[in-house]
Amino acid sequence: MHEQKMQVLQTTVLKLLRRGATVNLKKALAKIHPADIADLFKHLQLEEQKTLLELIPDNDRAADVLAELDPESWPKLAELLDKHYLVSIIHEMADDDSAVFIRSLPEELAEDILAALNDDQSVDVEHLLGYDEDTAGGIMSTEVFSLDQNITVKEAIEALQDSEDYEMVFYVYVTDEHNHLVGVLSLRQLLTVPPTTELKDIMSTNVMRVRTDMDQEDVADLVAKYNILAVPVVDDQGKLIGLITVDDVIDVMRDEATEDILRMAGTSEEEMLLGYKSFQIARLRLPWLLTTLFGGVITGTLMWFFKATLEHAIMLISFIPVITGMGGNVGSQTSTILVRGFATGRVDFSMLRRIFLKELRVGLIMGLVCGLTIATVATIWHQNVYLGMVVGVAMIAAITVAACMGVLVTAFFKKIGIDPAIASSPFVQTVNDITGILIYFGTATAFLPYLS
């Protein structure tokens, strides 16, 4: 239903835009959700994106649309917009969104925008830009609602009623006279106690918090683990300086998942920024493809080493793709599961022995099923029971070893500080091709007298 609605919306907006029906477009854009407007930008040329953004009736709404766009599109769009208009939009954005947006721009344009912002917002944004973009400080909002521990519940409720300047108030954070975070309250608690009660008497002192230098992926894991809607950010002295809300965490999870998937494919997020620049994209993909190429050369060398075996029993060549293909698939499956386990925090090195033994058992079971199947096929096809035994044994060994290699290679990369996502295909595939060939031809050589 939503997809059909978006198709109708896209068709209508495109027609109005290309006919120059600006009055009707402005009326329509005032009613469409900012996220849906942002979704329309994917189907527009850059000049059309600029026109559509400028037709949005108010800057506050335009700021919401800009924040919803893919960050990859920000620099080119920003360079087309009038600088004063761009500053007026950024002025309506939350400080954390402004910082992320400005960080994506060319250095000269970013400096011009910072200089044009009013003093208070400029100071807050520059403060956020001082943190690494992948840390809690880099994704937090400085607009955090907090109250002094010595005020009463009645005063707290009055303060909440006047808290329009804050984007979201999920929890009430309580601070002391030096702004140290000392407690937290739910909104429900404020409504169920006498109005004269002081906050320090009802607050929970066990506050989940993060420091500014914590990695954003660790923050996301924390929020997911404890099912909280927001987490406060403190500095080295424990002073409350910001807040990370669940919408920011969802963005982090999406970005980290995208990064892992791209690395597992042997490329990086930088490719998304290159558009249709073929040579630059090829340059990003080539390193791991060259690794695969090198592995292929090793595999070919091994096959040449066993040429006497092949010459003696040429039917062995029929099953080379099966042995290497099955081993590579099993290794990639195991590696992918382990990469995800490390990424979500469900797996650590203390569990590695159990995981290895589990994958050994799983590999052995799958190997037995696939080995018996291919052994039957080989025996019937070539009318040679010994060939069936060779292929079956090799398949069992190759799949079992591949499952174990998926664990060992991924854990090795994690241990030496390299993102284990890159240990998946094509690296595991290459390693398992080599081991598969060694196992297959080693077994065949041992049974060679019976294969003629």
C-alpha cells in the first residue's frame, strides 16, 4: 500500500515540477511528510532537487527534508543552493544534524556556513565537530533536558510544560549544582508522587550513560541491549553534556550494517560517494579481487603439481568445481555468522572454542550428507566405486575444514585489529579453494592405483 502511494506521489510531483506548477507544488509539499519528500529526491536530477527544496513552504520543513536525505547527496546539493538560503535552513536543524551535515561539505563551504550561523548555534556545532564522527560525542545532541536534584516534583512538571525547545523528552535527567549527572526519572514517576517531593528522593541513581569517546557502534549495542529510548552522554568529569536518542541509534545501526556488507563484498562505503566514476570504483574493488586472483594462481599451481594424478584419472576433473564451490560456500556461511556475532556483541573470544567445536560438528554433518550424495553420483556416473570413495571423502573433509576455516580466519582478523567483515568472501573463498584442492588431489593420489 505504501509503495503504491509513493508511486502515485512520485508521478504527481514530477508532473507538477516539470510543468512549472509551483503554486500547486507548494500546496502539495506542505502536506507531504518530510521523509516522503526526501524519498522523491532519489528520482530527480540535481537541478530538480534544488528547485523542489526551494519550493518547500517553510525553512523548518526544508530542514527536516534535508536531514532525511542520503548524506552522499548533501555536498553537491549544498553547492547549488544560495548560501544565505542554506544557512537559514541549517539554522532550523538540530545541532547534531547540523554538525553531521556541515562535516560532509567541502572545507571552504563548511567554514563559510559556520561563520554565518549565529554565535550560540555556531559554538554548539563547532563543539560537536570537535568530536570524532564515529563516537558518542559525534552523534549526540547538546539539547538535553535536565533538572536540579533539589527541586520539587511540582516545579519539575512546570519545567516540562515549558520544554518546547527540546526535540524529545523521554526521561528526566537529574543533575547536581555542578551539572554532574546524578540520577534519572521516568515521566510516569513524576505523576505518581506528591508534588512537594524533591527529585533526589525519588530518582534512580543507577543511570545508564556513555562517555563522549565511546564508539558509536558500542552505543548502539548498549541501547539495543537495554531497550532504552535515549542515553545521556557525559564528559570525563561525569558532567551531562548531551543526549543520544533512538533515532540516532537506528541511523548508526543502518550505517554500520551497510559498512559491514560492503566490506564483506570487498569494497567500501566510499564507492557510494563516487556515483558513476568507473575508474575510481574499480580502484576500490580491485585489491580483494587481486587477492582472489592470486589465490586462483595458487590453486592452478597445485593442480599442475598433481598433473600426474589428473593424467592417470582424467575423470577427477569432473568434480573439481563441486569440491571447491561447496567448501567456499560453507566457509562463507560460517564467516558471515561469526562476523555478525562480533558486530552485535553476541560473540567474544571467550566463546571461540565452543563456536569452533560447534562449527566442526556442523561441518561434519553437512559433509557426510553432501559426501554420500556426491559419492553416489560419481560411482553411477563413472562406474567406479573407488572414484566415489575419493570424491565422497574429499567432500566430507573439504566441508568440515571449510567450516573450521571460516571461524579461524575471521577470529584471526578480529584479533589483529582488522575489521573481520573483510575476512568473508572473497578471502575465505580463496583459502577454501586452496585447501579443497589439496584435500581432493591428496585423497585421489592415495587411491590412484584403483582409479584407472
